[in-house]
Amino acid sequence: MSKMSTFVRQELLALSRERLPLSLFIVFVSMISVSSLIGWLTKTTVSDVWIRTREAGLTSAANPFANVSPLYYARNSIIYIILIGTLMAIVAGVASALRDRKAGTVDLILSRPTSRAEYIFGKLVGISIWLALSLTIVGIIGATVITAIYGAPLPFPDYLRLAAFFLLALPLLVGFAAVGLLGGLLSRRETGALLAPISFWAFVTFVIPQIGTAARPIALLNPVPVPPTPGGPFDALNLFMGPMAVSEQFKAASGLILQDPDIAGNLSLALLSIFAFVLVAALLVSTVKRTSIRGVLSE
Amino acid sequence: MELLDVRRSRLMAALLGFFLLAAIISVVVASIDFGVKADAYKAYTDALAASGSKNPIAAPQLFPLQLMRAAIEYLEILGALFAIILGYAAIAKEKQRGTLSLLFTRPIGPFTLGMGKLGALAIVWLAFVAVVVSATMLTAIIAGHAQLTSEDIGRLLLTILGAWLYLLVWTAVSMAIASWSRQLTTALIISIVLWLLVVLVIPQIGDTMDPDNQVPGGLFKSLQIAKPDEVAVLANFSGYNSARDALEISSVTKHFERYAFAFLGIKDQYNQQPIGVVWAGVFINTLALWLFAVGTIGISLLTSKPKTLLRTSK
Amino acid sequence: MNEFAIVANGLSKSYKDFVALDSLNLKVRRGEIFGLLGHNGAGKTTTVNLLTTLLAPTAGTVEIEGVDTAASANEVRKMIGYLPENVQLYNNMTTLENLRFFASLSGLKKPDARIREVLDYLEFRNNDNKRIGTFSKGMRQRVGIAQAILHKPSVLFLDEPTSGLDPEGVRQLRDVIIRLNADLGVTIFMNTHLLSEVTKTCSSIGILKSGKMAYQNSVDSTIAEFPDQDSLEEIYLSIEKAE
């Protein structure tokens, strides 16, 4: 256990000094901060549109944004977690995997009395702590911005929901970090080490949901879910592919936690999907052999 | 030499394979989706006919080029990322191998290296886009039981041209950054952050700021407002829309999307319109694509001179 | 106590399409400085990787201080120190941070005192809090040796330790190797190409040729065995050329 804590400490120290994960973290924080403002701006505009149409006698429908919860402003954060958060996690995983190979320290580590499991899980736990810290910072900033927009402290349960939302993001990000770690440990080329996990992310985020719902890639970047095409093979496909579309499951679970009225679904199923993903990813990375860890890295 | 390197690269083969798979799946899914909607329409029409009514809504029509929408979006998102990474790698490998000084101590011109690498990757991307577009169109013909006209072929060729320019822009950008930057890690950071912002975040903000996207199925549809009235209402928000538009046109991705969607008839306004009409309609986007391409290629060549590359060699 | 610090019997390593090492028999006495010579691709690094438990042999056995590497790899790892060729270390971490990490992995608790002691021994104290990225090759090599001896190993493996060093760096490294052996009785196993250094440093040598041990003896006996050759370099080349 103490060897694992050595790897955890080393990982935290390294990640705090590596520029690529840090840069992505800065972009992540910035976008989460801005996302609430964009949400407020959009909500204000939509309400104004409704007022105009009502005044012109063009509609008798109710304002879709009347009495909207302040948690609505966290909606865009869901997409930035899926877009930027997961990429940040992948990059952290890849950087961790390549660090020792590039520094030529793999043999120094493996010729010491430490096990492969301590090495791999030490890295993964270290990355997870870094991600948890990142999400904590991002969550506090997000909650602060939403409170400022709302103009008053939110009801306490809303803060709990926000906390639950950012907490839910952690297993999603850890899962993708494990994928990045796996890609980095197995790859023989630096470029491939990054491209493979990113391709996996693209497949899970765009291709799998498309198979289940016929939703197009750009539509999947919207926090408002695209209604799946009813009928045909999509019902059966969605049943099978749906749980594997872990980004979509995260969207659904987040929407339910944040009480988004446009999102329906099964929270338990979504949570199960996310936790199954991180478990499978962690198990896969634990199978990487010493010979792969020691593999020579070319450009 | 670059072409030989790329040809032997399993990475390139894997990228192409992955992309083809995603694009073909998207066309198949779109074809099935259309089929489902057509069957639902027929069932509804039959039910109305049985009760003595007529279906006032026109039957859905299959426009084969529209089946390529998701494939174009994959080119926008993933194509750009792959173009960035390969452009970065083209320069990074020379710096890491230590071959720059071997190259520049030979009697070559100052732009030879840059032109060679850009030229090679331009050929690669042209082949890549041609294969992807051809494969997806073939899939549309088979899975969607579609037929192409000669004008459709013209539209496809124009789409290939636009996609090629788009990928060249990203390759040139990442090559320029990798050449200019003293540290390769910094170059990769900047390139990926740029991709995130330009390809994903800015268009996503633009989409989010579209009032019609804020309600599932569309805001105006939910308020039961017809298209002419929608346009009239939105005219009162020209400032907001201008800001949204300005944000979107700062992104080369949006220009490519508008260009491709127009020529493929994905945007209703241009569906089944003669190529000349479409050309006039998206002239600004076409011009923007060319300007981005020429500009970024120029910067890439300027930064590939020995003085810059050797200065930053690590 | 074993007479031999390192014993390899019938050690072999094969890959799919080639044999890197073929039935290597090797004995290194405790307290010796052993130099393994050989042409590029002879199998020197493979030999070191097998002895340091980084690779598993296809056949044969290795014992370090009487402990079987296959049966008790972690026990062996506690007894050995290793400096690979071209180790970069963590550029954005300081000397202290790098060494604390490796010390901790070697089982040292609160290693700072030991780290200072080792850096003093290597005459490298003023660079504790400087980042490795700013160091020259020679300086990195010192930190590399430091990490290898922090936990007081009884056997030290050095893979081409003089690679890339200037003459002064080579001389300083030679002094360190000799002092480690003389002061602490550390058995040292060294891959090298620099025959001049072998003459000044090693007590015995082995010559590897295409995966097989072509020759092994003490340096003095080797010189006596080849009276017609003027230098160790000529002896080495004659053995290399021989069938």
C-alpha cells in the first residue's frame, strides 16, 4: 500500500507541473464559468421571444421558461464536461502513461520491489484525485456564478444537486482517464497514444448514440436531448447500445439530478452504466503487462 | 519521403479505417431513419384513408446527398482533430529524430521542407476525403436505395474540395505551431485547445444561443408559430443574432459546415437548387474557406524556414 | 555467504524471429567490478535486463546473492541498483523530488537524510533543489547513480554509464565506481564500450558475441593469456574476429 501511495504522490506532483493537462483544466474552468452566463443570456432571449410572440397574438402557449429553476443555468456545463472534461481526463491518462517511458525511468521503477498493480493503480488513483480536485474547483466556481445570476443564495437542496452533479462527473472522467492510461501504456508511438483514446471517446460520444437514436454528431453536443426516432430497429438498438453510450447516460443522469424538465429517464440505469464503464476501464488497464509498460516509444 | 512515411504508417491506416467506419455507420443509420419515418408516414396516411380523410402533409422525400450530413459533421469534428495531429507529427518527428540539421545542410531552398510536407499531406487528405465521400455515397446508394444524378456528382466533387481545404487548414495550422514553438508539448497544447475552441466550443455556443434549439423539437414549433412569423419575430433580435452569427463565422468549421450543407442540399433553402444558385448563396463561406486555407498555408510555409525550425529544435 | 554475487546458468532469451542470448553462463565474484564487452547488438543490454529482473528468460536461471530471480524477484530488487543507458529522469522535478520518489519505491522511509548523504558522497550537494531539466548529461548521470545506490544495494548494474560523457565526466564516473567498490564493497556489473576504462576500472571481463559468451576471465589473466597483443583493445578485437 505504501508503494501505491508513492505513485499517487508522484502522479499529483507531475500533473501539477505538466502543461497540457493544466491548460485543458484552465479551458475547462473558463468554459464552465462562461456556460452559466450563456445559459442566462439564452433564457432571457427566449423569454423575450415568447413575450413578443404573445404580444403579436401569434401564440397562446405558456412561456417554456417561466419559473425555470436556477439549476437550468448549469445545463451547458453538462456538455463541457463531456467535451472538455473527458478530453482533459484522457490527456491526463496519456501524459501519465508516457511520462515514465519518455523519462527513461520505467526500468528504474520496475527494477525496484514494486508490483505492476501498485504502479498502474497508483497512477489511476493519483489522476482520480487530481480530477476530483479539478471538479471541486469547477463546481465551486459554477455554483458561485449561478448564485450571482440568480441574485440570491439558492435553496440549499439546489446546492446539493449541483454538488451531486459534479460528483457524478468524477466516475465519468476517471473512466476516460483509465482509457487514456491504457492507450498510453500500450502504444508504441506518442501520436498513437493520444489518438487511440480520443478515437474511443469519439466512438462512445458520437457513433454509439447515433446507432441507438439516429441523432447526428452535432446534435449530440446540445444539452437538450434529441428525441430518438421511434419505431423501426431503433427501439431494439437503443436498448442494447444505450447503456454503452456513457456520455449520453451522463447527460441523462445529470439532467435528472439537475431536475431538467426536458429530460426523462432512469437515473439508476444511467448511474449503473457510468459505474460499469469506469470498472471495465480500470480492469482493462490493470491487465497491461510489464513488457508493454517497458515498450520502447518512438515519435 | 513524407508520402512514403505516411503510406507505411499504421496510424494513418487506423485513422482512415476508424473514420470510414463512423461515416458509413452514419449513412446506414440515416437511411434506416428515413425508412422508419417513411413507413410511419405511410401507416398514418393509410389510417387516414381508412377513415375517409387525406393526409395534408407531403410524403417525406429521400434526397441521397442529405444522408451524408453526419459524415460531414464527423469531418468537421474528427477530421479536424486528425488533421491537427498529423500536421503536428509531421514536424515533431523531424525535431525528435534530430534530422532537421541533416536536411538543412543539404542544398535545398528555404521553403522546400514545408512545401514538401504540406504537399504530401495535401495529397493524403485529398485521397482521404475522396475515399470517405465515395464510400459514404456508395453506402447511401445501397442502403438508401438512392440514385444519383450528374448534378449530384458535381455537388459531391465540390464537397470534396471544401472538405480538403478544411483539413488542409488544420494541418497547416498545427504544422505552423509545431514549427514555431520551442517546445513540442506547447505546440500540441495550443493545437488541441484551438481545436476545442474553434471546432467544438464556438459552434456549440452558437447552437446554444439559437433560441429555437432551447426546447426539444424546436421553440417555434412548441409555440406553434409558422416560419414566416418566426422570421418576423427574430428580426426584433437582430443584435443578439448578429452577435451569434459573428461568433459562428469566426470559426472555419462553421464556414465549412455551411458550404457543405448548402451543396449537399442538407440546408432546406438550398435543397434541389441549381449549383449556380447555391454557389451564389454560400459565396462568402467559399471565399472564407479559401482565405483560411491560403492564409494558414502561407503562415505554415513561413514558419518552416530553417531559421525558425532550427531555432526551435529540441 | 556466497562467493559469487551473480550466477547465470544456461541463460537464454529468444523472441519470435531471433535469439538475443544463447545459453549464457556467467559468474561474477562478490566485490568484483565486472565489465561486459561486445559489439552492438551482441546482447549486453538484454543480459543486464535479465539479471535485473526486467525480463524473464526463455531458459536458464539467474541468482543474485544466492536468490533466484524467477522465484523471488522482489527480494532481488531490494538488493540491486540499476542505472540504464540514457536515463532522462523527470525534467520538471528537482533532484530531491526525483530521489525521494525512487527512495520511497526502494522501501526507504524518510529518505532525506540518506539522500543528502549520497549526494555528499557524489559531491553533488548544491543541486538539491534544481530541476533535472537544467542539468547536463554528466549531472544527470550523477543523479542516476544516486538513485541506484540510495538503498545500499549489494550489486550495482550500470549499462553504458560513460555514454555521452566528456573526458572529465568519464574520469569522475570512474572515480565514483572505484570508490563505491572499495569503500562499500559493492559488486559492480558494467556494460561498456570504452576499453580504456575497462583496463582502469574492471577486475574481470566478459566478451559477448552474438548472444554467446565468447570469453570470460580476470583482466590480469586476459592480458597474460594474450602476450602478443599490446592492449586490451587488440585482445578484444582478436577475440571478436575469431570464429
